[in-house]
Amino acid sequence: MNNNLKKLIDAVPRLMKLSRRLDEVQMNQGLILSELHRQKHSHALTDYEFKVFSQWGEDGILQFLTGNLEIANRTFIEFGVEDFYESNCRFLMTKDLWQGYVIDGSPANVATLEASDFFWKYPLTAKASFITRENVAALLDESGFDKDLGILSVDIDGVDYFVLEALSQWRPRILVVEYNGVFGIERPVSVPYLANFQRTARHASNTYYGASLAAFFHLATSRGYALVGVNSVGSNAFFVRRELLNDRVRETSLAACYRNSCFREARDADGRLSFLSGAQRRAPISHLPLVDVVSGATLTVSDLGSGE
């Protein structure tokens, strides 16, 4: 055996142990931050942000919400988690022992999750399935959870609006949705429904997907939810069942809380980051169709204008 290869193989157990230790350090930091944030008196979700396993500050926001809302069932369902290492609900599961059910379209991602050193430790079930509006209700039924769910987190970078629309029977206490800041705040729009929608295949820029915050606002409020805020980078919105609002968790308006996405994930035709920001991101996809989810009218991205 090649000596360098042998050294690499011998190093694997040490690297895995180091990864576990890093997770423990992150967990301890999260525990400290959770306790410190309990002393705050702000009503703005962004004031409670911190990151342990979430992509941005969602871990802190969910700690605030779950700590100040009446939650009957400590259960969560999260879509589009890849291998769940970076996700909205992992910290909630490991810190507060919430029971989870996660879905990802890649069998390889789910296999990686099930082989992880934390999967066996916690009440978590994983399902490999490509989600559509036709199958999503049946997939969630497989969780065995009561429809009075603790948290539903939707992030599939595709036809998220239509998938969520198909879940009218589910009543999560907290709803987390990823919105597309490229589409701005004014119009309740989504990419048109396509069962096999895949973000990169649909357009190389990776910016043509999902729905505007106004679209999710329309759907959620029609089902008795109140918008309570968005994260600071402008990617995830948080809704709460209206009857659960209280002095700590308050409703806000689109105009008051909206944040356009600050991250620059747009890519060129060769797959390289183009670093476009703001309304510049609309130019490469200006010809592509959108649907107004309120009126049903079809428009194009260019109809959104040049502002943010």
C-alpha cells in the first residue's frame, strides 16, 4: 500500500473524532447563547440570531420562538436538508430533543445522514424522495406525526410555494419558508409549477427558483398565520399561527421586516460565481416566466422592474 494512502486511512478515525469534538464545542456555544438570549426583551427576530448548525441565524430564532410559544408537540419536519449537517432544526433536536422527520431528494445525502455519528443518538427519521405537490402530503403522513406539528421548514429551491399549498391539512405551530429575494417585495409571484423542477437545470444562474415573500405571505395569512419576521440575510421567513401570538412573539408587516437577500450566489453559464447583487440578478433571468399566485396571471421576471 502506498505510504501516503496508509497515512490518510490511519488519519480517518482521528478526523472523525475531531469532527465530533467540534460539534460538542458548537453545542456548548449554542447552550450559552440560548441562555444569554433569554435575558433579552426585544421583539425583533434578528436580535436573537445565532448559528450552531443552521446556515445563518435560524438556530437562535427558533430557540426564541419555541421558548415563547405554546407548543403541543415537539416535532419538526424539514425538507431539502441534504445530509442534515447544516439545517434549521438540528440544534433544536440535539439541544431540546425534538423528534424529527427530514426529506431530501438525494438517496446519497440520506445515506450520509444515516451513517453519521449523531443519527442514532436522536429521534430522527430520514426519507429519500423528490418532493412534488402530488406526493408531499403522502410523504408527510409517513412521519406518523400529529398534524398539529411543532415546526415545518420548507426549502427545496424549486416549486416551494405549490408544495406548501398542497399541505392545507397540516397545522404547524411555526412555519419556516425560504423566499427568493431576487423577486422583490411588491409582487406575490412564484416560478410556475413543474413537477421535476430543478434549480440549476432550469437556469444556470441558480437564481430562478421559489417564490417571493409576498407570495408566501398571501398563502400563510389565508390559512391563519401571522408573519413574525425574517432572518437578517434575507432568506428565511417565519410565520406563527395567529392564535399563538403573545406579548413576546408579535406580528409584523411585510414592509417592516422585509430584507432583500444580501448573499451573492448567482452564477454564470460556466457555473462560476458572478457576484451579481440586488436587482442585477434579474437580468440573466429577465425572460423567464412567473405566475402571480393571487390573480393567476403570467408575467416575466422583467415585469418586476429594476428596483429591489
